[in-house]
Amino acid sequence: MVSTENDSDLLVTFGMETLRRLHEIDSLLLKLKEGGVSFESSINQIFRDAHSIKSGANLLKLKNIEQLAHAVEDVLHVLRDRKIIPDTHSTNIILEATDFLRQLIYLIKLSNHANIESVVRKLNGLSASLQKRSN
């Protein structure tokens, strides 16, 4: 494991890469909702981006970023497996989560102290409702 206190350069690199990935997630998610891109390739790319954010946060011991990215990944997993195109409600919840992740990145050294429960609860509820909807 990497110590976040001793490696500011690594945090900056992770932050810049994460912001790029969040932009990609937002862009593809909106295009997917509008039907302007391939479902399979878009949802797989969004999932990979969320997974990469989660993995990097784990490595850097950024527990809240990791947990929030994991909750996003869970929603994307259901969408991908059930072949459900995100509707306005699910898109808005995912976008709320990516906005929150962006805020955590801007304040990365304080991110482990943020309260993420509300957003994680919304994502978990979305995962559960999508699973029920597709059965």
C-alpha cells in the first residue's frame, strides 16, 4: 500500500486521471441515455472507468473515494448485466455520484473525512430497484 501522506505527486496524478475518467463517465452516460452510442461498448467503458477509480483509490487508501466508486460500479454492473439503458432517474443518481467524486478529488487529502452515506445509499437503492425491475 502507498502512503498518501508522503506522496503528493501520486495523489496529483491520481486526481488528474480520475477527473478525466469522471468526465468520460458523464459524457458516455448522457450519450447512452440519448441513444447516441453503442450500449455494450459504452457501458463497458463506463464500468472500466469506475473500476479504475475504485482500484486507484484502494491503492492510495482513499476509502471514501473507493467506497463511492464501488457503489457506482455496482449500479453499472446491474445495467450491464441486465442490458438496461439508464433512464433519467438512474442517470441523475449516477451523475450526482460522479459530481460528489469530483468534489472528493478536489479535496483529496480531506476525502476520507467526508460524509458519503447519502449518495452511497441512493446508489445502493438504485442497484436494488434495477435488479427488481429487470426480473
